[in-house]
Amino acid sequence: MFIHIGNNVLISDRKCVGIFNTETLKQSDDNNWIFNKINEDEKLIVIDVKNNITGTRVSPFTVIKRKAINEDEIVWSRDND
């Protein structure tokens, strides 16, 4: 299955190590190496098994609210409740 993280970017759930809120990561100086690899306006980053970093301007809370329309599909949508 794939996770849509915004900006037409899909991440494989098999390769994803974690999805992180950049505001939370900024609270520790140990994470400064991450911010050299993304733009300042990005709110969410994904780290994969090869330590590739992908950032988007979509809020991590928006990604959390998304759910699969059909488990066999790779299309994700926000719950409209």
C-alpha cells in the first residue's frame, strides 16, 4: 500500500521508516542534519529505509486523517466526517 503525503508524492508503506512533524523535530539540536536536506516551509518529512528524506508542505495532521478508500487501491482520501 502507498501513503499519499501531499504534492502528488506517494511513499510505499514497506519502505517508510517514519513520518515526522518538522515542528517536533526542531525541538532537538540532534535533528539539525535533517533540515539541511529540506526546504524551510515543509511541515512533514518522511524517512525511508535507505535514509532518503522527502518533505512536503502538507500538515502531518492532514496525513493522519487520510484513510484508504479501498485496501486494494493506492488512492488515499481525507475522511469527510
